[in-house]
Amino acid sequence: LYVVDSDGNIVIYKTTSQSESKGFGDKIASEEYAAGISGNIETLGDSSVLVSGATVTSAAVKQAKNDIKAAYLAVKEGF
């Protein structure tokens, strides 16, 4: 879950569910990981959302980032 403000800054990031192996899923659902998802959605790179070994959930977080970025840019540009 990503929430961005009108300037594209990430206000909230939260992993709402995950199905990784024990240990990897714990990392991606942690507050420490969520705290690292910050800044502007336009500049947040794919590598900054990945967790080594958490293949499925990392891909989902990356896809969610790309989806919210596309939605933000569409609103910003007036569709």
C-alpha cells in the first residue's frame, strides 16, 4: 500500500500481506523496511524496494510502486 501526497512524496508505505518464506517475509513486512520506502514516487527506484530472497513479495512491491507512480503521473498530467 502506497499513499502519496499531491507532490508525489510517499506519505505511507505498508506491506498489507506477504507469502514469503519465514525470515524473508518478516523483513519485507517490518517497520524498518517500510521506513526505507520514502521520498518521491517519481525517483524511487526498483532496487530500493527489493529484498534479496523475497522474490514474489519484492515483485509485488515493485509492481505496486510502478502502478502508483503511473497513477500519480496520470493525475499530475491531467490524464
